[in-house]
Amino acid sequence: MDKLKAMRVFVEIADANSLTGAAKVLSMSLTSVVRSLAGLEENLGVRLFNRNTRKIVITDEGREYYQRCRTILSEIEDAESMLSERQAEPLGRVSVTAPVTFGKRHVAPKINAYLGKYPKMTVDLIFVDRTVDMLSEGIDIAVRIGRIGNHDLVARQLGKMRHVLCASPDFLASRVMIRSLEDIRNQPSIQLSALDHSDEWSFESNGEAVKMPLQSRLSTNQVDVALNACINGVGLCRFLHYQVIDAVKRGELCILLEDYEPRPLPVHLLYAPVKLQTKRLRSMTEWLTRSLQRDLELISSS
């Protein structure tokens, strides 16, 4: 059997979560797709999908094989792309991941503009609020906010992101003036668990870290939920600056205790060094670097 063709068919089935969807993408008949999958499963000796007349669900073995197939097919694309470096414009597929809210607000618009300029490019966008293992999951480029640790990836810093404390004008009008850290003690708060995992907030005072306990009335992992609650006066909440900049401009939220903010978090673009051997990866990293740096500069100056 043509193993590479079968792997491509398998990956498209997994991506589409549908035999019919894969057939459409690959311009193959449904019968050919079914035969390809059956032949691959027989060759491997495992079942890659559980399927009936109504749905198809990938198995645990299928998920593991999918990650390996994506990596292998990506390497083949890279090799082919290196041989066609004389092409006039980038060509091929790139996968990009970013945190959900930042991805929706800042990365997606940049990708849309990029695709408008380069019609031969295809992009897979994956927005998740977790640290993605780029190598095992076959991701080409990642936007990451926060510490990145030691790894074998190139880390290009795009800028920094403040961690800001906010409250609504109505909330502030009904309470004492908040001018120092002691003023927020015992005040009702909202915990955005995607950013703060403990029951206390960290601040800095005279270069020293200061911990303040939370009196949490609401805990959520969803930025929009926390943002709406804060605007509606449920309590104080801490956000990344980009998450609240529009609400602050509209007068719906106020940023508090700026002199006590912890150090800004770095924002990086991550990618494997070998990826820059391909024109499409170089093109995408340069595009995202330039455009996201401008966004971060605008946010930091607001």
C-alpha cells in the first residue's frame, strides 16, 4: 500500500472528524477513503477510529498515531518546500497556536490579512489556554505569554504584557478609596483561574514581592465571564492588559494600584530552528513578529 497516501487520508479524516469531509477535501470518492482507512488499520493491526452509521470517533491509538503522522507529513512538506525556494511566494501549510483570547483578538486578524496576501498558503489556527508541546503535537509556531523555560526552540520576544488590577466605577464609588495594597484587603474579588491559580494575588512594593489573600466571590477560567462580572461590580479582578484595554477606554473599568503591579510578562514567538529553512515558515514568522510587535506597543502605551 502507499503508506504516505494512507497517512494523509487518515489525518484528513481526523481533522474533519468525518469520512465524507475527508473525501471532499482530498477530492476522492467516499469508497476510496473507506478502503484507504481499512487498509491502514489492517496494516497497523489496530483500530484507528470507532465508527457506526452516524459518527466516527478517534481511538486512543489513533490519537497517538495522528500526532506522529502530522509530524512526518510536516517534515515531508518542509523538504519539498526547500526544493522550491525559487517560487515567487510562500506555498504550503503552517500551524499556529496562541492563548484563546489573545489569539481571537490579535493573532486571527493578522492571519486573515496574511492569507489575503498569500493565496497559496494554508493555516491551521489552534487557540488553547495551555502550554502546547510543539514538537509532539506538530505545531510550527506558538505565541506564548509568560515564562517559557529552557527548550530547543527559538524564542523571539515580541514585547511585554502588564498584569493589571481592575474594578468598575460603580464598585469603586461604593467603597473606600483604593490607594494602597491594604485598601484591597477583604474586598470582594473575582478569580480568573487561567491567570491566578492560588487564593492570593502577588504584587510588588519597593522591589519586594507582596502576597494579598483573595476574598473570592466568583472563580472562572473564562476571560469574558470574569470581564463581565468585573464591569458589573461583582468585585476586583486581575487581567492581562490586552484583555481589558477596550473596557478601560470605554470607561467601564479602571486600572488600580499601577505602582504595585508585578513585573510584566514577556510575550514570545516560538518556533523550531529547522523550520526557518522553509520559505513559508520564514514568511509567517516575520509577518507575525512585525504585526504583533506593533499591537503590543500600542497596548503598552495605552
